Amino acid sequence: MPFNLSKIAPFLFVWLWSTGFIGAKYGLPYIEPFFMLFLRFCFVILVFLILIKIYQSTWLNRNQSIQQIIVGTLIHGGYLGGVFFAIKLGVPAGITAIIVGLQPIITTVIGRLFLNQSLNTKQSIGLLLGFVGISLVILENTSIDTQNMNIFGLTACLVALISISLGTLLQKQLASNVPLLTGSFYQYIGAIILISIVTFSVETQDVIFSTELFLAMSWLVIGLSVLAILLLLYMIREGEVSKVTSYFYLVPPAAVFQSWLLFDERLGGWAIIGTILTVIGVVLVIKSNTNS
């Protein structure tokens, strides 16, 4: 990828990733969550097959294919399945984004405990500030439809959080030489296997065809599952995990702002202060060297 794209990739990723919560909220009234993901992954696999053909991307060997299938099961199947199920159960888009936005803390803890990854003082402070900022946004938004935040919805958010954290670390450890296009293709193979088992076991596959569903599905396929995922995998391959995952701190404030703008979900003073602290924390993480 061009050098200039490397500079803007994090900001473009944050914006694209945060719109996924909004796209899900638009589309889910017309379709069941796991069946929506199943159809989405079918289209995404087709898109990546076309891109692989156009750019003549190298196919993976057996071990690489299995590794990417496992990563995809976590990042796309576990993460997106949890997010969509939570929103379908009534957990607000902003709250869902906040819970899974705690990923940098979980990823960093797992990385330090099991992978012996280093973290300097400034990065630690940055992660802590990000956590405080996210907590303030949570406090600001606890009054949003709290009666809908049932145990199943919150559990789905936690499953999504653990899945994206483990998937990110595995991707960094296993996929340094994996071509992005073919790697993504195999990831979605893993995801669709998991999601197809769930949807055909517990759902009816009923669909209410609407313009909103068409627009939501189109954006989730192209904007999220293709563009945002390619940016994420590129950043994981090229950067430190702690720096890459710190960008996820910016997703909840962006999602909360979009929810306020589009769905009139509350946005108050604590959320604004929390957003500022979050941005400062991310800056500390990405501007620090692990040797300091």
C-alpha cells in the first residue's frame, strides 16, 4: 500500500469500523442477525474471489489456510455474531460499541501474559486514559434503554470482545507473510461456517425486503467487510499490536456520536470529556516507542 495511505489508514479505519454499529441497527429490524451475517459473508466471499482473480493474489498453503480460518472464526464470526445479536436484543448501538471498545485493554493483558509482549510507561498511561475515557462515556450512556440490556445481550457483547481480542493477537502472531486478499478470503470461510451453523439451527431465515436493508447490507459488505477489514489486517501486519488495538478506543466515541446524530441517543458532557481523554490516550500509545 502507498505510504500516504499508511498515514491515513487508522483514521479511515476508525470511521469505517464505527459505522458498522449504525449499519447493523438500520438493517436488523428487517432480518435475523445471524442470517444477515450469513448473507453478508456470502457476498463478501464473492467479492474477495473477484479481487483475488483481478490482482492474482497468491493462494495460501494448508497451514496458513487453517490459521486464517481460525482467525476469521474469531474476528468475523465471534465478534460480529456477538455484536449483531446484542443489538438485535435491544442493547443500544453506543453501549455495544463501548463494551467491545475495551478490546485494547483485553488484548494488551493477553499479549503480556501469554505472548511476552512489551509495553512502555507512556503506552500504559495511554491505555489507562483510554479506559477512563471509555468509562466516562459508559457512565454518560447508562440511562439509555437500560431495561433492554438483558444478560443475554451483555453476554453477547462479552463474547464479541473476547473474540476480537484473541483474533487480533493470533493474526499478528501467525500472519506476517500472508497476502491480505487470500488471507481475508479464508477468514470469511471460517466465519461463514460458524454463522451458518448458528442461523440454520436457531433462526427461520425470514426477511422483510426494504430499501433500508439493501442499503445497510451494501455498506456492511463493501465498507466494513472489505475496506475496513483490509485496513485492519494491514495495520496489524505493519504495526505493534498495542498501537493498532488502541485505535479501537476511538470507535465507541465515534459510534456514540453517530448514534446521537442518527437515532437521538443521548450525548452529554461526560461523553464529550471521555472522548477527549480517549483521544489523548490513543495519541500517547501511537506516539510512543516500545524502547522508551
